[in-house]
Amino acid sequence: MPEHILVIGATGAVGVQFCNEALSQGHNLTLLVRNASKLPNNIRNDPRVKITEGQLNDEKVLRSVTGSGAGIFVSFAGPTHKPITDCIKLIFPLLIENKFKRAMVLGTASFTAPQDKGALKWEALIVLVKIIGGDAFQEFNGLGEFLTSQDGQDLAWTLFRVPNLGNGVAAPVSATYTGSGSDGLFLSRKSVVAWVFKEMGQGSEWIRKAPALSN
């Protein structure tokens, strides 16, 4: 069944792939972007796509896009879209107000979920992010802390945490917690897109949870 999906982070590598797949499946899209010229022509010119240019922390813009008639929210915003945390804090009550049924938000292992057991490889990765990632650690940690503090009764959210992303094929995805033994450090962008679509239509397995994804 076609859905109307609100997407932020649509101009990034994962966002573009998601939009292309969404259109191939017959969905309608509302995109909030800072620069529409960064979207491929096929997405920008598709009549099923409504594009709004604006900043992620502009409450007036967020109120406009959440009132577009969409029912599912997906965020692929990365650290170059800062402040991500501020955006999610502003948009979350608007999603509830407009009766969105699902929110899928990209995060990273900078946020430690309560179910994580941790491992040396994750500790090393987090240290690396703190050293060379600029504001990325603070952004994704703040995002995770806020989102997981929401009870999810009014909006079914999932924080899907991704490791190092690559350009491989859409391979099977392990959704788990760090230190589980099936947690890896690599994931293809196509796999992210496939998993998000599967989770959107699958039910409640990862609602109000923050799985770590990997191939």
C-alpha cells in the first residue's frame, strides 16, 4: 500500500537511495532539504515528490512539512546536518500532533543503548569519532538520549544505529545490540534502505528500540 513519507537527510548517499526506492515502490515523498539542487533530477522532477527548502531547526518549516499529510517520518540526517538533536526535539511533538504512525531515525553507536554489552571495537570506534568526528559524537549521543526517553505510546519510533557505511549490495542485515556476537562494523547503504523499508511494514519488532545494524 502506498505511503506518504516525510524524509530529512534526503540529499545524502543513503537518502537518495531511499527516495529512489520509495518512488519505485509507488510511495509519495515530502522532502525537507537545505539545497534542492543537490537532489538528482529524477527525484526533483517527480510529481509525487514535494520539496521544501529550509533549516532543520526552523520550527515554522518543520510545522509546515509535518502538516503535509505524510504519515511516516524517516531521518537520514548525518553530522553535516547539525543540529540533528535540536531538529528531532522540535519535530517529535509535531509528528505526534499530526498523527504520524512511524518514525525511523538514523543514529550511530555514539549513543549506547541500555541493552548494549559493548566491546573493544566499539569503544575504539567511539574514541575515534570523538577525536576526528567534530560534533558527531555529541549530536548522535544527544539524539539517542532524547529519542529513547520517549515512551512511544503516541508515536512508534525506532533508532537504527549504523556503523561504517559502504557501497556494497543489499546484503542480509543483522539487527542486534553491541557485544552480542553478531554485531559488525560495516554495512552497505543499500542494506540500510532495504532494512528500513522492511521494518516500516513488518510490525513491532524494533519499535521503541535502538538496534545496531550491520552486514
